[in-house]
Amino acid sequence: MKLNRRHFLSATGAGVATLAMPSLGLGQAKPKVVVIGGGAGGATAARYIAKDSKGKIAVTLIEASKRYYTCFFSNLYLGGFRDYASIGHGYDTLAADHGVNVVHDWATGIDAGAKKIMLASGASVSYDRLVLSPGIDMKYDSVPGYSAEAQGRMPHAWKSGTQVQQLRSQVENMREGGTFVMVPPPNPFRCPPGPYERISMIAHILKQKNPSAKIIVVDPKPKFSKQALFQEGWEAHYPDMIEWLGPDIHGGIKNVNPDTMEIETDLETFKADAASVVPAQKAGSIAMAAGVTDGDWAPIVPASMQAKGDPNIYVLGDASIAAAMPKSGFSANSQAKVAANAIRGELTGSKVFPARFSNTCWSLIATDDGVKVGANYGAGSEKIEVVDKFISKTGEDEAVRKATYEESEGWYKGITTDMFG
Amino acid sequence: MEKVRARSTDQMRPLEKTGPRPIHKFLSFLVFLAGGIGLPAPMVLAEDAAGAHDLFKKCAVCHEIGTNARNKVGPHLNGLDGRTAGTVDRYKYSRAVKKAGGGGLRWNAETLTEYLRKPRAFLKGTRMSFAGMKDPDQLAELVAWLIGFSADGKAGSMANSDKTELLGASASALEGDPEYGEYIAGECVTCHQISGKEDGIPSITGWPKENFIHALVEYKNKLRANPVMQTVTSRLGDEEMAALAAYFATLKHK
Ligand SMILES: Cc1cc2nc3c(=O)[nH]c(=O)nc-3n(C[C@H](O)[C@H](O)[C@H](O)COP(=O)(O)OP(=O)(O)OC[C@H]3O[C@@H](n4cnc5c(N)ncnc54)[C@H](O)[C@@H]3O)c2cc1C
């Protein structure tokens, strides 16, 4: 016999309190999980909750864009190793195969008390549990002279999309022997090796099209991820093309001027023919609106990725403070599975297993010269902590590097399949 | 040649997988041989190794073995004993060999003997262009010599299959919880596609449990090279390995 709601009410009566779904009011057919942000963290969370709850949880995904262009491998597009279409992904399979209700809209606010989300379209959506994976927003004024308006001339291209395409054409249209200036962001930021992979890929393009061009890196940090590996690779593949300046050399970034394309430091003023300026970052604005941030980012409970301030909200990916874990797509995907397991447990009584996280970041330095760094992590009582880690070695032979690059291609296919189905 | 033949026959017997042996059967037999014919052991060793080494010349056109052996036209042959077919790091195998490995083929004295007797008959679709070795004595001699090489290229060491069999035995003995396995598999499927498709990362879908555990144990003990896998496996206990193996064994290629 199929129970309709009236049957259900009379059959259970006062017994409701013993249900394994404590948060459920009788008015709801199924517990509702809403995910905001369909990127590395959010798409994975939506997929895993829907897939593993086998219809017991109604999952809604709110994502502004119809197509998600990955930041990962956007550098490979800059280097000419990928075409732009190959890094774009849609949400059809999430809806068709897993029954995720995909809503393309912008979440403007959250009423955490009423467990309600406001959307730009004017509609609102209620939730039992909310997953936030909105990625990052830029702190434009962290670089003096930089602004949202300056993005066109000095693209950060740190959120994929059209800026990445703009940047590529700006690099390709540099005058012969011109100068490209890169200003990487200060810590903590999305994808620690990302700026240096970008430099490598731009060098790769310039070496072919404009070999007398120069690249100057004006870094606010004294050191960076996989530094020895990148610098060894730059020496080998692009001798005399790349000059990396740390703060003890340039003395501090005083101003960037998108009109004159000048980057002014204590040491000197660099005149750029093309430039990429990546400012400091913070959690996507919806995390701020939800009231779960402390400063720029959202603190979480390591065992579940629950927001420290609100047990009904989970924060994944770049927006969260995941301590030892870098802000990467791999990390966000890994965190999503821990959260999905915890949320399912809460709402349906399924088994909850101890949190385990992992990450590997591959970077391409030149054709067939891939390197990687990675670790796995567990939940400490206060923080996510490293269990074991590794990094590629300098001086590795070519076959190893080529295999590492091929492995990264496999990973790209793997993670995007794991996110979008 | 008489003596060699006698030893070879001994080698043809399937290896018993009961536990570690202090030295490789091959070596102990040589010692026995040496004693039997009243020659100092080193001479026989040298002579015999030279025999196998001579036979290996046929293989050496494409394969390397020993310290610092690298992949050439064919994969390097260190640590062959107990290794799942198609799993040498950074070697591009034919689909046939990969598939056989995925289906559970592991190299040991028996399977290698069968394979090298008539490669294309044993493994249809292999790219190895070797017609086969007819002489059973030579074949046995070569196989014994090949499987004597450890993963780090030392000749005549204890068989790897014995070591990892022992290491993996406790996990293999457990009944894995596929639900737990599915959860931990979250760590695997960021790279290994659950459908079994391969795009630069091998498939781990539908492997027999024992092979699955065996591969994990080899990574954990750094008998296989990939640092990502060494890190992933570093914190897998018996329960986790058994759970993963139980889960992946239930999956089918799509
Ligand atoms: C150049 C570069 C290279 C990189 N390379 C790698 C790499 O090789 N490997 C790796 O693992 N990581 C890499 N990364 C990092 C990776 O892209 C991010 O860490 C990852 O995307 C973070 O996932 P997320 O879910 O937190 O955010 P995102 O993937 O950015 O997803 C956020 C989504 O939320 C949506 N959104 C935000 N706010 C709202 C709202 N209010 N309403 C509706 N929708 C909203 C956005 O449209 C977006 O689609 C790289 C990054 C860059 C910039």
C-alpha cells in the first residue's frame, strides 16, 4: 500500500518524535537541502547527496551560470594546450540522472532564522540544511590603484570566464619584445600554485610567438608554492625570460595604473604591454550574507564542514577556513563528500563515517613537464590537519614529468565527472 | 645441462603462497645443486645466471631489468613476481594487457610461463612482438631468473608476491563493508572514473578483491612508485582496504 499524507498522519500520530529525521516538520514530504554555488564544492555536494540518499532528500542547486568554466586547466587554455570549450561544463546530467533541481539564479540574501534564501528573481527557497560553496570575491583595493573597472585592462582572470579569454588575446597581441607583468595575490588565496603555472603557460606561448618578450613577476610574497620546481623549470624552458621579484627586492607595490599600464614599486616602475593583477580574496558574498564568516572566510567544524556559527549551514571550498588544506578544486570536491555524508546522516539516519580529506594539485610548466604536490588530511578537534604529504622532486627525469602531466589530464576528466555526473 | 633441466622442472611447480621464504627458491636450489655436484656455489651461480642472462638477450631488445631499469619499448621487468599485469608506472600498455590486469591477471612463475610460451595465445591483443619460447627448460630458467628481481632491481631476492601476499593477507581475510568502501571511495573517484573509463588514469572498477588489496598494499609499502597513491594508501588500514576492495568489486564497467 502506498501511504498518502493523510494515512501517514493518522498512522504515525504522536509517534512523530521517534522518527529518525528530527528536523522534519510534518508539512514536508522530504527533507530539503539547498546548495548555493555549482562549482567544485557545490556541484559535488549536490550530486552526492542526491545520488546517495536515493530520493530521500530533495536537493536544489542554485547556480548563477548556465555553464561552469573551470578555473583549473584555464592556465592550460592560456598556454594553448586546451581550447576554451573543453573546460566548460553544464548541469543537465545532475538534473537528469540524479534528480537535482537546478535553479539558475543569484542568491542575494539568507534569513538563517527562518531558513530561507532570497533570490535575485524575487523568489525565495526554504531549506532544512544549506550548503554554501560560493567560491571567492575579490578585494580589489588590496592592490592600490586596482578596481573592478581595471579588470578589463589588467584582468585577474581568477574566476575563469571571459577574463581568461581577454587575457589570452592581450598576451598574444603584445608588441614584439614587450613586457608581461604578473602581480600574484597575497596569502591565503585560491590555488596556491596557480599564478606560477599561469606564468609558465604565458611563457610557453611567448616563447613560440614572441620569444624576445619578458615576464616580470611582482610578488607580494617572499616565497610561493612549488617554488623550487617552478624556478628550475623556468631556467630550463624559458631562460632569461622570467624575472621573479619578491618583496625584499621590489620593496612593496605602491600603485598599479590601468590607463598607463604601469606597476609602481619601491624599486622601480614597470611599464607593461599586458598584465594580470590578482588581488587579495575573501569568501563569496553570500557567505557573508549568511552570517557565517569571521573576517574574510568562514570557520568550519572539521569533522563535518558545518559552519561554526550555524549547525544548519555547511561551508565548502574556497570560502571556508580549511586550515592545512589549500583552496583548490580537489579540496572542495573532497570536502563536499565529507559534508554530504554528514548531512545525509542527519537527515536520513544513514551511517556517518569519520571525515577524511585529500588534495593533489598538478601544474604544467612546459610541454610534457608536469609537477604535483599533494596530501591527505583528517579532522582535528579544531582544525583540518595533514596526515601525510608529498611533492614532485627537482631533477626528475622526463618520463616522470610526462607521466605526471598525463595523470593530470586523467584527473581533470575524473573530477569533472565526479562533479557533474 | 642435465642439472639445469632438473632444477627447471622444480621451478615449473606452482609456487606455494604460504609465507615468506628466507631466500628465493631459485637461489636455494642453486645452493643445493652446487653442493650436489661438488662445485663451489659461486661458480654455478655465475654460470647459471649467465645462462638465463643469455636467454634474456631476446627480451633485452625491448625490456630492461636490474638496478635503474627503465621502461623502453616494453615495461621494465623489476618486481615482476606478484605484480598485477599492466601496472608498471608510466608505461603505456595495450588495452589487452590493461584489461587482463583489471580482470585479475597477476604475474608469477605460472602465469609468466604460460605467457612466454605463446604470448599471443595467452593474452590476445598484446603488443609484445615475441613469438614464444618453446623449450620448457629454457623457459623455466628464464622465468625463474626474471621473477627473482625485486622491485628495486636486485637479482635473486625474495619474491615480491611472497612479501605483499603476507602484507595483504590480514586485509584479504576481512569481510569488507561496501558501504564504508563507497564512502572512502570518494577519495579514489576524484581521479579514477567510476565508470571504468580511462583518460590518463587507470581504471580500478570491477577488480577482484584480492588484486585490489594487493595493489594497495604494494603502494603502501612503496613497491609501486606513484607518490599520489603512496600518500592515499599510507593511512589505509586493513578494514579500509577490505572495504574499498569490497565496494569496487561490486562495480561494473560502463
Ligand atoms: C588559474 C587557476 C588555476 C587553478 N587550478 C587548479 C587546479 O589545477 N587544481 C585544483 O584543484 N584547483 C585549481 N584551481 C582552484 C579551483 O578553481 C577552486 O579552488 C575551486 O573552484 C573552488 O571551488 P568552490 O566550490 O569553492 O568555488 P567555485 O568552483 O568557484 O564555485 C562557486 C560557484 O558559485 C556560484 N555562485 C557564487 N555565489 C553565488 C550566488 N550568490 N548565487 C548563485 N551562485 C553563486 C558561482 O557562479 C560559481 O559557479 C585553480 C584556480 C585558478 C584561478
